[in-house]
Amino acid sequence: MRPAPKPAAPKAPGEGPPITPAGMAALRARYDHLLGTERPAIVEIVSWAAGNGDRSENGDYLYGRKRMREIDRELAHLARRMKACRVVDPARQEDRGRVWFGATVEIADEDDNRKHLTFVGDDEQDASKGLIGWSAPIARALRGAALGDLRRVALPGGEKEWEVMMITYPPAP
């Protein structure tokens, strides 16, 4: 069995895609859970199953090996992301009058349909919670926008114009 990959040291500040401190903590927690809980349990099952004889028809062994490969792939992916991403704390944003990484915005379309969005790292995005990845089309369109600015966003159903109604950031430390 090959050992699990180790996370590499993060890149220097200013490099790589942004991620919030909470997003990095979530990646780290997932990595630690896989490495410290799930992988050892699967290794134990595979070791036990390997001792039961014929491995070609041993479901526990075959499933365990498959699951271990999945875990190792996810560990490698998480290690790459933790190494590549740079932590950006939205609470430390100095230009709070414009839409930058970590901003929570309220936008309205021509029909005054309003949306609340928070721009986070791509690893943190969850549209059902209003968390939009920083590389998403709407995030790219709104970057640098100030209160009252109109921006066009390309959507699957065509372009739509949005007005920035509110911009907030977490409180400064």
C-alpha cells in the first residue's frame, strides 16, 4: 500500500486562487478527517480481508482497495488545493466601497428581483447558500463595481443587467 500524500507548504502570499480563512480550515478539516479517520479504517478492513484468502472474489478486499484509491485521490486533490490557494481574509479588505473577494452584495435586476451573494473561493462555492466562486461569471462581472454601478452578466438565457444595491464585508479585526 502506498502512503497517503502529505500537504505541501502554502505558496507565498499573492500567488494562487483566493480562499477565505474558513474555506482553508474546511479543506484542512476534510484532509485531516480522511487521513486520520477514514483511511485508517479502510486500511484495517483491507488488511483483514487480505488475510481471508482468495482476493479475486473477496468483496471486502476489492471494495476496500477501491475506496482507499478514492480517499488517496481526494487527499492528493486537497493537498494540491491547500498548496495552491492563498488565504485572503475579507475582514481585512481596505477598499470596502467596491466589490472584491469576500464581499457580500445585494444586486437587483431590471424587474427589481434581488439577490444576496457572497464571493468566496471556488472550493467554497455553494449557490444554494448564496456563496459564489470568485471565478464565476457573475463574480467576474461585478469585480470592482461600486454602489449603484450597473453590470451586464452573461447567463444561459441571455445577458442580464444587475445594479449593485449594497456591499458589505465582515467587520475588521
